[in-house]
Amino acid sequence: MNPIVRFAFASFAAPLAFALPALADGLKGAPAPFDKGGVKVALISYISAGDFFQAYQAGAEAQAKSLGIDLRVFAGRQDAAEQREQILQAINLGVEGIVIDHGLPESLSDVVDQALAKNIKIVAFDVNLNNPKIPQVEQSDHRLAQLALDQAIKDNGNSFKAGYVYVAGFAPLDRRNEIWDEVKAANPDISEKARFGNVSDTTAVTTADQAKAALRANTDISVVFAPYDEFARGVKLALTDLGLAEKVKIYSADISTADIQEITEPGSPWVATAATNPAVVGAVSIRAAALQIAGGAVPQNIVVEPVLLTQDQLRSANVQTIEDLAKKIPAFSTSAAATADWIPAAAF
């Protein structure tokens, strides 16, 4: 999630104490209001914990800094009521744009409408708000799932017993699930033997416990499709604890430095993932908000294309970190989505 979904609780949370400084003199050559500086934008996340979401935030912050945006960051705590309060806070702060990073659509529609009524520009990342005024940024979740599952079939043929990790209600996971259903329909000898999953502030640990139970009950499982890297971490932990790391292969979505270490370590069952650079996705989200604020045209669907990353590929290129990955696989580190000549590149 990406996609995805990397997931503590409080009744109310103020924005983080820091905000990125705006350029005092504005951005030379930029349209209003960026030519004057001081543009306020809020980044409101449903989930903040985990490498993916931290990298997403870092990319958003880097792009905001390059644009002279005063970015107010609200920490996600997997609490729908709190996220609603944060949107209301952002409205009261007088922001000109809000980026909503994940969330539950049914809890957001009315407060988002309040923001739109005040001419605040909204961008949504991996949460489908079903509003033509709101551009949707996504990692091409269909493509993420397809890349990973194509590799699973390449490695294992089109007849195997599978475990599947899934939690409904999260837009990226739901989109990835659509491809899983299509692949099973096209390959009837792929049998889903167990389905499990959890999204919480302990996703990997809880998923590991569920995976152990599923694997003990279904000893013929040879492939696990875990289309979110916290899911994959949990399954890997379960396989290691059960001594099954050599018998079961994991195919996932998303990537981080910690994931790279787990994928490339000796004997790892995690053999492939499809991913975008979360920092790039964060930067694209801020660019989309900036373009709207400046009165520019922004497409309804903004897609950041993923790449397939296999264990063999990462090992042979000696990739050890996300920074290595960005240098050695250029397609991972750039996106032309939602940009303009006046928008500087983000440094991350």
C-alpha cells in the first residue's frame, strides 16, 4: 500500500510542531501565489508508521521545500475520527491545499466537502473520494499486483496452492485484489487455500501470527501473495519461525531499505516485489496540489508507474538501500506525473 497501507491512538492530535519554511521572496518565474511565497498546504495521513509512509512524507516535504510551501504535517494514527478533526484543523489554519494520504472514504466526504466549499484544493493518495474535483494519486495498484503475480506464475507455473493476505476497505488493497481475482479466474489451477490479514499499528506481527495458523492448517501452500510489504514481512517471519523458508515463496508490493535487507538476505523466501519509490509518490502528490493552487490543469487520475524488483536482480546489482535502488534503476527514482516547467525538482 503504496498501497499501500503501513499502519497509537488518541482522541485528538495537533499537527506536528514543525512546518517547512516558505521562501520569503517566493519562487522566481512561478505563477501566483507561488511567486510571492508563503503558500500553506496540509499533509494529512491516515497512517504514518512504517518505512513506506515515512518515505512518502519525506518526498512530500522535499517537494514542498523546493516550492517554498509552508507544509503542515498531521500524523496518522489509523483513527478515522481523528483524521476528520485534522482536516477541520487544516481548514481553520487557512491552508490553500490539502493532501489526504489514505483513509476511509465514508468518514471523509463531508469534511472534504467543507474544504472544497472554501476553495481549498484537495489531492487524494490511495483513498478514493469519488469526487471529480479531487485528483487521485495512485501507484497503479493494478499494475503492481500484475507485475508481482506475473513473476509468481513465471517462477511457479500456473498451478499452485496459495496463501493470500488481504484486508478489504483500503483502496490500494482493493485494487490489487481485483487483479488477484482476475489471475485466479484466468488460471483455475491456482488455488487460494487461505486468506488472512490485519491492518493495525502492529501489522507485521499480527500478520505473522495469522500466517502461522494458515500455514499449519494448509501444508501444501507453496506461494503467498502479500501485496503490501508489511504483510510480506509478517509472512516471512512466520515462515522463518516454522522452518518453511525454503518451501514457500513470497510475492509482494512496495519496497523500503528494510525490505531490501529482508529480500536479499541468505535463504529469504521473499523473492519479488513490485514497487514505486514512495518519496516520488509523495513529491507527485505535492506537485498536484501546487498545480491546482496555481490554477493549472490536473488530470483526475495521476499514476506513478511501478517496477518489478526480484531478489536475483537486487542481489546481482548489490542493492542495499533505497538510495542504491534509485541510482541503479533510474525508472524507480523519477516520475513525470503532475509537473510543470516552473516546479523545481525535489532533492531526496
